[in-house]
Amino acid sequence: MTTSQATTQSAQYATVSVEIEQGTLRGIVIDAVSSFKGIPYAAPPFGELRFQAPAAPPHWVGERDASQYGPTVPKPPYPKPIDEILPEPSIDGDDVLNLNVWTPAGATGGLPVFVWIHGGAFVNGTGAVSTYDGSNFARDGVVCVTINYRLGADGFLLLDGAPANRGLLDQIAALQWVQRNIAAFGGDPTRVTIGGESAGAMSVTTLLALPAARGLFRAAITESGAGHHAHSAETAAKVTAALAQRLGVEATVAGFGGVPIPELMDAQAALSRDIAKMPDPTKWGEVAGNMMAFEPCIDGELITRLPIQALADGASADVALLTGTNTDEHTLFLVPTGIEDAVNDQALLYILGSLGADATKAVAAYREGLPDATDGQLFTAALTDWFFRVPAIRQAEARAVHGADTYMYEFAWRSPQYGGRLGAAHAFEIGFAFDNLDDVNLLAATGPNPPQSVADTMHAAWVCFVTSGAPGWPVYGEARTVRVFDTDSRVVTDPRAAQRQIWDGIR
């Protein structure tokens, strides 16, 4: 990399140039960190390339400005009021399959690499979210990469004549780009760790299960997402048919390709609302349980079975994994919306029974662990376990059989927002893991002055894992060792065992 001086109206900074396979990039240097943003790793997925596998990225002559984030993929806004808690940008343009790189200024090679795959239920999100800024990973000697990938119908709708799981194919294309180019930024392509949160973590677990992704990374981090989420081809076909009917088009590439993107976004959102109003498993299959109309599907080619089944058979047992969840995941979805307040004892028993549990025993176990909780809070705790915590445990258990190095954590710091009722909600750990508590876009989630000590401890563990393949506490095994991140961070064994056991043989 070569460095020169440049000046803008608002600040003085250095520019830095790097040569990659497509041409020369011009990034910027701030506080001894070089950043390069909006780098295309594949061609724009529009026109003839829409609903197709990612195509080769563009080349250019001269220097390409890489000082600003690139376009985001088409996506709807988060529903209110979650959009205020998890703000994210929308940036117009065609080069949506882009990524961003942060690296120590002057890095010459051999550094570990962390590639972040964002969450958002496979319909929202972007690598340009400010909380994902990788400067502090670079400060600590890690090359950090964040990516975009296609979402919603463009990324995951099952269509005849089009490859399935296009969003996952995008992720693989981005990882292949990293293999070919990251050395130019000082990174070591043999020391890549992939990580993600929520749908990003589900993506990471899926990549762990895929032969097509073998060799693209040596370690993985999954935050609040595991290997239980993939549609059957039958369910995916039902979603396709329902969306086509709503739009009044043929369920084909040509039919959906003729729909203006804003209209398609509106139809996706309306379909999701319809499913939420009447979550009938006989009509919607797996979607009735997880409320994600668009996600990877078992197409028989790229994905042949649920990721958890592949892990149970030993897939990626040679890849170290750091996995975990937040104590109060589901408060994000149930407290701001008022749903938690509407749950009574009858609803609690019905929903727990519908999830396969012995409802009476389940309520008793959760009430014993949370004696002062309302029915709604017990419901939130049970859903957190069913959707997030227990699948993460099953992932660790499956890998332990094969001697795979797996480390488990729990993020437990309680946000003061919503009168303290959000607690350690879904996605709230990200700013701590990235050590970005000064990000103004976190205020609605964390409130003012979140504890920097928790970020120091958690971020250090992430850096340690990316660098060495171990975060600093024992692997998950018979003792069920878990590192808890809070103002009194500690190592515990088998937390909330009685609630975990409720789901044995069920989840």
C-alpha cells in the first residue's frame, strides 16, 4: 500500500492506495487505520443478472474512490418501533454486492482476518451499519471485512430457472474475493474467521455445513443464530406461490423480474404480516414457527439437509467455533411492540404446548427460575430459549461429539431502555463485540454511557479468538462451560439447566 496526503473541508486525513485484482483503490487513513469501502466483489445483480448466481466483479482503469460506503441491496425498513432501535442506512446505486475493509495502516502481511455477515432476518441489513465499523479490530491487529448480500426475494426466493440460495452464493463469492485479495490489505487468507449475528449467524452455520465453502475460513463466530433454520423445498415453493399470487404475476424469473423493486418490497412485507396474523403450520410449514418467509432452503444442490444435521455428522469439525446468545433475546420483538404485556396464562400454556413442550411442566420450570416474572416475561424467556439459546447449545453438543473446538458465551448486560425491560436483548451485544459503544446509533438500544469495561472484555475475547482460535476459556463439553459477559464477567457451568432440559428431544 502507498500513502499520500489529502485534505477535505472538514478534516485533514491521509489517503492510501492499494492494488487488487480489479484495479487500484484509494482509501483513507484515520487514527492509524486504513479503510476501503464500497469495493465490488461481484457484478451488479440486476437486468439479465437478476435472480442469477453472482457474476465476476467489474474492473476499472485509474484509481477508484473507496472512501465511502457503497450502495445497499434493496430492502424494506424495519417495522416500527424496531427501526428506531436498530437504525440502518439505505444507499442508492447498482453496485450493491460490495464489501468494506479496515486494516492497520502500513500493514504488510500475515494478519488475521475477520469477515462479518450482517443479520436482519434475511430481509434487512447491510455491511454499512455504523456499529459494524471495523476500525477497532484493525487497531488491535485484525483485518476486518463487512459485506452486503442479496436479501428477501432477490436473495432467497425459490424460482424455476434460477439458482436457489443466491444470498448464500453471494456470501461465498465475497469469501472467495477475500481469498484472492486480502493479502493486498495485509491479511493472511489462511487465517480467516467468519462471523455473523442473527441471520448472519444462521448464514455462518450454514456455511460451516456446505462443501462449497470448505477452505474459505479456519474459524467461525455465531452470535444469536444456529443451525436449525432452513426451509424445505416444499415450504419455499409455498412462499414463492403466495408472493406471486399477491403480486399477480407468474412464479417465474420473468414474472418477478418485471415487478418494480419498491412494489416487491411492499409485497414481501405484506406477506410476512399475513403469516404473522395466521401462523398455520399446515399452510406455511417452518415459516409458521420462525416467522422468516425468506431464508436459505434445502434445494438438494447447495444445501442438502439442515445445517445442524451436517454438524452432527462432523461437518467442519476442524473449524473452531465461538457461539452464544443474549440472555433476553426476544424482548427486542415483544417489549417495544407491546406483545409481552398482552400474554396471559392461557396464552402462555397454549404457545408452549404448540412448540412441543409439556406446557404445565415448562411453565413451572420457567416460573421457578423467574419467580417474579409476569406471564409475558415467562413467554419471552421461553421463546428466547426455543429460538436462540437451545439451538446454540445443540450446535455445541453436536460438535463436541466429534471433538471440535467449540466455545460458548452469554451476553447478559441489561440495557436500561424501556424502563430496563429490554435487558440483554437481541443484537445488543454487537456494539460491545466491535468495541463501538461511542456509535450514536446505539443510543436507542443501550442508553447513554453503556459500560466500556464490558466492551473491553468482550472485544478482547473476539480478537483473541480471531487471532488464535481460542477466546480464553475452556471448550464446551460435559461441564457445559459458558463465559458470561456482564459488568461482573465470569465463567459458569450449565446455566439455567432446568429450562434447558425442558427442550430435550424437542428442539
